[in-house]
Amino acid sequence: MTNIPNLQKSLNRRHRKLKSWRLVAKEYGINVGYIYRLAKQGIEPENPSIRQILGLPLKCPHCQHRLEGQIKHVKSLWDYPVNLLKYMVINREEWKL
């Protein structure tokens, strides 16, 4: 998983090389607004799929804390958002309920 300061440095390096935020965003395949806000202001995207693309840890759907290990607030499988379930299946994340 990537942390915010390292990702900001990486994005700013890519911007210096490519001279365009749009080209940097095109490399990641996401909206230029997310890239710019993250690189310049440190604002993290809330969307789980965008967080996954950028290599950021997911956030708990209930309390919005970053998920580093297991989810403690979810009582049932039905409480998970679809994007989080998809991520867990694809990446074989096995968290206890």
C-alpha cells in the first residue's frame, strides 16, 4: 500500500516530466481532478475503486478509518459495499466479520 506523501511526490515527478496533469491522469485512467487534488492539496479520494487504482488503503464504510487489517464495525457480509467485496475477492483479502 502507498502512503499519501510518497504518492504526492510520485505524482509531482510525473507532472514535471509530462508537463500536464491530464497526461498524468491518463496514465492512471482516472479523472484529472482526483490526481490534481491529491498531488497539490493532499485530498484523498473516497471512491474505493479509485483508491485501489492509486494503491491507497480502503476505508471502513461505517467510520471512514483506513483499513489496514480487518474490519471491526461490519456485522454481516451484506454491510460491505459492492466495490469493497469485489476488491476482497479479486485480491483474496480474508477479513473476519
